[in-house]
Amino acid sequence: MVGLLAALAFWTSGPRQPLLAEGERPNVVIIFADDLGYGDLGAYGHPTIRTPHLDRMAAEGQRWTSFYSQAPVCSPSRAALLTGRIHLRSGMFGRRQGVFFQDSHHGLPDGEITLAEALGDLGYATGIVGKWHLGHQPEYRPMRHGFDSWFGIPYSNDMDWQVPPGGEARRAAMFSPSIDYWHVPLMRDDVELERPADQTTITRRYAAEAVRFIREHRDAPFFLYVPHTMPHVPLFRSEAFADRSAAGRYGDVIEEIDWSVGQILDTLREEGLGERTLVIFSSDNGPWLSYRQHGGSAGPLRQGKGTTWEGGMRVPGIFWWPETIEPGVIREIGATTDLFTTIVPLAGGTVPDDRPLDGVDLSPVLFGTGPSLRDSMAFYRMGELYAYRRGPYKVHLVTQGRYGIGTERTEHDPPLLFHLGHDPGERYDLSAVRPDVVEDLLDAVESHRSGMTVAEPLFDVRGER
Amino acid sequence: MVGLLAALAFWTSGPRQPLLAEGERPNVVIIFADDLGYGDLGAYGHPTIRTPHLDRMAAEGQRWTSFYSQAPVCSPSRAALLTGRIHLRSGMFGRRQGVFFQDSHHGLPDGEITLAEALGDLGYATGIVGKWHLGHQPEYRPMRHGFDSWFGIPYSNDMDWQVPPGGEARRAAMFSPSIDYWHVPLMRDDVELERPADQTTITRRYAAEAVRFIREHRDAPFFLYVPHTMPHVPLFRSEAFADRSAAGRYGDVIEEIDWSVGQILDTLREEGLGERTLVIFSSDNGPWLSYRQHGGSAGPLRQGKGTTWEGGMRVPGIFWWPETIEPGVIREIGATTDLFTTIVPLAGGTVPDDRPLDGVDLSPVLFGTGPSLRDSMAFYRMGELYAYRRGPYKVHLVTQGRYGIGTERTEHDPPLLFHLGHDPGERYDLSAVRPDVVEDLLDAVESHRSGMTVAEPLFDVRGER
């Protein structure tokens, strides 16, 4: 009967409206890889990594080619995704520290409204399977931010090192990793399940937990957030994927994530939930290039993780919702910051009006009813605005590599100017030939800055608590 | 009736044999772009260039991710494609000149057997629509090498310059091109139709000629070779494609080529020839990076045209033959040199046994019956072996950029060693950690060299004849 109503809704409203009966809300699954680069999937042009499940997801849905994470590193990127706000507003940045560590004191402030809270208030079952990284002290964990359940790790898999200090030994450990080098706990809700987490099986266990969550909540609208631990170094994968990829250990890890995406999509199909579920795949930032073959690829884009070049923040963005999302390749601008503002209305809610939000509603593009409402992107590093994009043009006020690659900080006056349509690799500075565009962009930068509220940075306090 | 026989042949022999009746031979269309880079198509990951027809062709057929042109520049690459032989064997190289020019004396030797000759001998109608570049003197033109008809230009579209000499003026002319800057003739068979060729409409006219050729020969087996003039600089496109692409003028040009591919595939479908025609799309070498936004992109690969880095010779390779070619993404090695040796047997012939051939038969991969017979690739520049690949490993004996980009020539002893599966961008030299692999590869290099016959180089003689 639901099927019939859905079909009626489909035919009476045209193919570009959600295939749901009146009042029915879609399930939402967000799969969020860690340090996966723009060029790491088959559908995005990787020559050797095999990602048939993600490629199929992209072919059946929308593959966005100008989709951004809000930050070039982990914690701020996740804060923006879950709140719809640039991380400066929530204090999710530092002047000395880029992310939370195992001895950080703070976490995402209680006053922030996460997507899990917003959807929970609308009657959704909410679960997180994966890495949190927005504060691991009890008062900041997922259960305090709207999630009913959690299976995963509290911060990055390379934290709480047990191997000797000293650059070379640590670096060698990263390339020949053993799970006991990192004293990372695996949590179920607020209980520590194992420590160190057995990272070898973590992707496989995340897949199993995600499948179980979907089956358990098949009759309720649900929100499942799957922030993978991989492919952040150290790289681990289960036996079934070891030494299988032509792209080596990194390829093994991506292929296991791809398999796990297949598990989730297959489960949705088997449960008859495909047409009632929006699934999104993205990454928290670009590839960690300094780990060489253990890091990913930004494809044609410049630089990687930690930087405000395109390779640091432009990531895969795949949207899947059979019979509802208009399949295609989308070249308009979108960002992880837009997920909150897109999903809450789809769930029948309204976004908070007591605070500034930075996300837009991507529905017009998803459902083929109009152009993207986003035409700009702000690129922050350590709480400082380094670059700004509007339309095809991007200015760099400051450039700086990271992790040992071109790390000198350079301020540019006039700023560097690139046309990302003609030159996605940011190779050909146009500032001398298009000073008019530079001026326009600088005006836009000023306007952006004047609207930005900046909270006290919360990453910098570390040590004994 | 043919359809019924074809269906019987299909079902009795399994889905992996050509869908043709006994004795029926497939038509063959080879579309060969000029200077189109590995990363320039949507299906190969370009973020802004739209290539829906090539993307569909790739989705319906095989998209090869390790497919090579035999040379990093034009004339030798075309010689290898048409003869199945590395160009050194036919003298299609020079020690001082990389290609033929408008004042070159020589051309492809009469003794070479081209694919057009081989297929003509088997009763095929043969046509070339596009750029020849294997000798423009009357005795070397396409009509002397097995083609029944020719519509196109004899050498590159940037030759016979009419603009003042001097680097900057010439370079400026390239970025603001006008057709009368280059005194390039447009030929029909052996007759000069116009001079300078109106390059603005050349892609559109190539499409029309290709469509006409297919319709005229719909009842005969035919071989159509479409070596485009574009996207070699200077870039021209017709009104309908001007200023249409988000990727600028280069994008316009690629999108017009994509449209023309659509014209060819649509014509085959309309004429009911889709299931009887093998269509191949590739490029003669990598992108000409020194022309900045007027050059293409090698995507994740290093360097471009003129070099023996991957970006110079790895190119898109798309094979389409509905109901016969096993669709998929192919990560095995293939090369344009293999087209001769693949196609002649499909047409019912046998390849010449009176000369060494370098191509292999790609049929096992195309029809899903076995692995690729090619496991190596030799990278020559100006007749000198610079690099050699076997399996995933590649050694560089000599490296050198080109066209003003890192042009210093560097001999490497030991050679540089890269694992192209783990590191398609050739960033991480493994020679120090895998001397055993270097040794193996050097043995393979010696074995390759000992089998290589080298003719007198024919590009170097230029000037008054």
C-alpha cells in the first residue's frame, strides 16, 4: 500500500519529487571516509583502485565534481557537516592545534544543534558507526549530541601512540603498522569495548553494525552516520582484502570501504528501503600526501590534506536515492556544510533560526528543479581565511603546503587568482590579467568576513585535565 | 535473416563471441583525437568538461585505464597505430625532428602494410577523415597507403605558420588564433579543397563526412579512420560550441569532438550497424601542457606530450561493440600498436609474417576469454628508449620534460623505478628499495633492444626538395 501511495505521489507530482507518501520521511545515511582523496574512486578517474559499488552508486545517482568538505582536516570538517555551520562559529578550530587529540579537554559545545539532534527531534532513530572526533570526554561524546547509539572510535586511529617518539621510528611504524602501536579505544555507546581497537577488522565491523542498524530500524525513519576510520593512516584491512588491490595497501583499504558501501546499499535494497533512503558518500578532507603510497590521490587537483588548495578540500560527493534523485554528473558547487540544511527540511523540519547557518538547501539540484543555491566557498586553515571561491574563480590570500610538502607560508597581495573551470589544477595565476575579478572577489571576501562569527578556539587546550 | 543468424551465432557460442553470422566481418571505426590527455574526459575524471557521448560509449563498452599510444608525439604514434609496429622499424622518427613538417621530404615507406591496406585486401571499404601526418608528398598520402578516400589535412594544424617568427608573437597568435595564421591545406583525396583550411568548422565537417561514409558503406564491411585535427593547438570550434563549456575554449573543443562521436554512434545505431561495428576511441599522445589552459590534462599522471612519463603516452582507450564486447573497466595494459594485430584477425585475415610486429591481439580481453597478451610497454623519444614498463613496474633510463617544462635531460643509473599500480603519478622512486626489480627490468630492456630493428630515421630531412 505504501508502494502504491508512493507510486501515486510519484506520478501526480512528476518524477522530480521524493517518491514518498504524504508525510513520509526519507531515511538518511551519510558515509564519510577519512582522508580519501578526490581522485581515489574509479568513478572519479583512479586508474587502478576498483570501486564497483561506489561507481554504481554514482551512476544511479548524482556524482558531484565540485563538492567540498568545509575544512582540510578532520575535526572542523566533521563539526561543519553535523551543524551546517562553518566551524569557526562553534569554536571547532585552534590557532596551534588543527584537530582534537587524545589529551584534548574540549569538544563540540552543548549549544550546537547537530543533524542527529534535529532529526531525533523529528522522530528519527539516530546512530553513528565510526569515528567521532568532536571531543572524547564523556560530556562531548555522540550520545550527548543526539545519537541513540555509537559503535566506533573517539578520535583518529593514529593517536595515543605507543611507539617510541622520534620522526623516523614513528614514520616507519606507520608504514608497517601493528594495532598495538596506537592505544585507540573502540566504544559501544559510552562503554569501552576494546583497547587498542582491532583496526584490522574495523571496516568490516562497521559494515556489520551499519547493516544491523538498518535492519533494526527498517520500520522507522532513521539517520545513520558512518564516518569510517579508514583510509586515514595507519592503514588496516581485513584478511579478505589483504594484498588484493593492484593499488597496494591503500587500494585494499579503499576496496574494503567500497565493499562496505555495497553492503549498506544491498541491505537497503533487500529491505525495500532503496526508494525511501537518501545515501550520501563523501570524505572529510583530501589525501594525506606525505604518506606517499599510503596516502591517496587528489587526481587532477593540487596538493592535499591540510591545505586550502583544491586537493585539500574538494572531495567525492555522491548522492543516491533511486527514483527520486535525478541521475547525472553535477558540476555545480556543493559542500558537506549543506547536508544539514538539505536534510532537515526533507525530514519535515525547519532549520534553526536562532543562529547563523552556512549551509544551503541542495534540493533544487538533487531533484532537478533548479540551480544550486551555493555559488561560493570559504577555505579556512587553523581558523584563518586562506582562500575564497565564487563561481569559477578562486582567490588565494595565503598559500601554504603541509606535512613537509611546500610548507612555507606565503601571503599574496594581490591574491593569486585561478579559474577552476578552465584550470582545475590551479596552475595558471590570472591575477595580473583579471584585476577586475580579483577586486570583485576581495569584495566578496570582505562581505563573507563581516558575516562570520568566531567563537573561542577549542582545540588548543591539551594536557593533564 | 542476418539478425536471426547473428542471434543463433550468439546463443550457440555464448555471449563472448562476436555477434556475427559465420563469415560476416565487423566494421571498424577508429576515432583518434590529437593531443587529448588522459584526464580530459568525464569518464576519466575531468571535473568540468562534459563528454556525455564518450561517457556512454565507455559505460556500454570497455574503458581501459592503462592504454598507451606508442609515442609521445604525433607522426610516430600514427605510424605505430596503422602498422602494428614500433615506429623505429619503419623509420618514422628523427634524431633532430620529432615529427613531419610542411617541408619534410619523406613519408611512411611504401613497404609498410597499413591497417587500411590489410583490410582493403580483405574486401573492406576504407576511408580516412582527418589528419594524416605520415608524409604529405603525393607518394606518401593516404591514397597510397590503402585508403579509398580522404577528407582532411596532411599535417598538424599549427604548421606552415604565416605569423611573424619570434616566440612571443607566435605564442600570442596561438592563444588568439585566426585560421589564416596557418597555411594548412584541406584535402579531398589528392585534391586541395581549400587553403588555409577553415579550422573553425573542421570538426563539424569531419563528423558529416564520417556519417556520410558510414551511410554509403552500410552494406559492406568498412574501415573508417577518424584522426581528428583537434584538440591540437590552435584551438578552433564551430559557432554551436563556442563559449559553451565551463572548461573554456579547450572544453568547447573537446565537447564538439564528443558531439561528433555521438553523431557516429547514433548513425551506426540508426543504420542497425551497432552490433556489427567495433568502435575505438583514443588519442595520439598526452596533453600539450605548455599551452596552459589551451592544453589538456593528464589527470593524475605526470607530465604530458613529448615525454615518456605516463602523462605523455597513457591515453584514454575506449572500445565499443554492443552485445559483443564485455563491458567494464579494464586495468590491463594495451596500446594503439595492438589495434592492427587485433583487428586484422577479426576481419578474417592473418597478420603479415614477413616482418616483426609489436602489437598483440587484444581479443581475449575484449571478449572476456582471457588476460591481456601485453605485459610490457616500451617508451621511446626521438628514437631512443627512455623507459620500459613490465607489469606494474616501470624503469626510466632517461627522463626529460619538454616544451619548456623541466627540459633538462637526465640519465639515471640505476634507473628510476616506479610501481604504477600503487603510484600512477610516478612520484615515489623505488630503485633503492627494489634493486631486484630494477635488475629484472634491465634484463627485459636488453631483451627488447635485441629484438628491435631500427630503420633510417626519416623525419630529419627538411627544406627545399
